[in-house]
Amino acid sequence: MASISAKSAARKLPLWSFIARESPASLPATPFATPLAFAGPSNPFHPVKNPNARSWTPPKYSLRRQKQLRRAAVAYGFDPDSVLPPAHVKANAPVASGDHATAAERLDANRRMLVGSAHVQGSQVLDALAMPKVGPYAGRRGAPFKGKLWERQKQARLTKLRTLLEGADARIEAWRKSEAAAKSKGKGSLPF
């Protein structure tokens, strides 16, 4: 492969074609030589805001394509940060670190409210946040939030289920005996 020129390599290899298209000044004279730092006029990995339409145009290269180019740079032994333009990172994206923090731990302390299960009684939420009950719930005792229908009926459903399961063994045994008796009774000889 050492006999091909840089232009033909640019046509065949995705990393070289990207460099030739977006930053021709950084394309090396010989293929597989280390390219210069990215020197394109604009970053094709970033979204661009159209001032006339007041809308954002997506990046020229998708995140999947950016990842492929970064992998190709590593495969050829180049540092992707020096050869390719910097990737677009959202402001609220979690920082990649060695420790695996939960989503709630990655939140800003001002935005972090309560870490727990998804279904928490409303009064527990207010107590955990040390917030007073204000408005129409100020003088009331108990949970200030009505909750979903299934949440309100859950306790009654569980008690009913418990009572049904208490006598379940006796009911199952009685049913089995009645089925066995009906089977042993025999069938009539008449076809109707």
C-alpha cells in the first residue's frame, strides 16, 4: 500500500477522504504519514445556527460517523484529538470518568431534589426537602397529593389478596376432590 499516492488514499480510506474534503491543508504529502492538525474553516462536527431562520442545522457528520472517523484515526495510530476537529459535547452531558455515578449524583446540587423510588408519598417529598405545606394543603394532615387511582387502591387490594390466599389451600383441595368425584362418576351410555 506504500505505492499509492495521498490523493488515491483519500479516495479509498474514510479518514483520508474526510481530511481531504474538510481540511485539505492538513493532508500529508504521502499516505499514512501523520496529518497536520485540523485546519478547516468551520467545525463539521458542531451544529450551526442559521441567524435568518433562527433554527439549528444539524452537524454535517452525525455522531455515528464521528465515532467511525475517531476509530479510524486510532486504527492508523493517530491521536484523534489532533487529527480531527473537537467533537460537539452538550453542556449537560455527563463527564466521562472512571467512577460510575448514578444520574441523580451527576445532577447539579441545585437541581438534585430527592433520590429514591419513583413512587414516593407527597408528604415524604416535602419532609425530605424541608419544605412547608403551603396553599390549599397547609392545614391538612396526611399526604398533600391525591395520587393515582392504583396507588389509592393498592392497600385494599393487598389486604383482599392476603385474605384470599389464607384459605386458598382448602379451596384448592375441595375443588380437586369435586373434580375427581365428577370424573369417577362415569359417563352415561346414551350418546345424548
